[in-house]
Amino acid sequence: MRATGCSGRNNREAPPENSPLKAELKRKGVTCAQLVERLAGIGISEKEVNVANKLSQGKCSAALMLACLKAVGSQNLHLAD
């Protein structure tokens, strides 16, 4: 089984233009710095540069994606336009 990123794609493929997580953050108007602060508020310590890299490369774990969604208060995740 191959590891997948936020998009569910193989990590060896090019990252998606807009991952569901990035789209949700944009929809909520949350910057990477704000996301890191909100993650800290729920007990998850991440550096801004690490989160930015994971988001830009589409290589975050499912656990981090769910934590990010919780941190920004998302109840739903839009997978298609």
C-alpha cells in the first residue's frame, strides 16, 4: 500500500492544484499562521513552516487533516465543486 497525501493521491504524483483541506482553509479564510495557532489551541504543536510544506505538497496525514478541520471549526468537507 502506498502512502497518500491530503488529496488521497500517491505521494509520487504531482500535488493537486487544490486539495480539499486547502480549499476548506481558503473557504474559512484561515491562513497557515492562524491554523498553527488554532492547532496549538487543541493541543497539537506544529511549526508554521512544516504545516505550510505539508499543505503545499499535499502530504499531510489523515490525522493531521482531521485535526486541521477541527481546529478551524469545519463540520463538513466539500470534496467537489
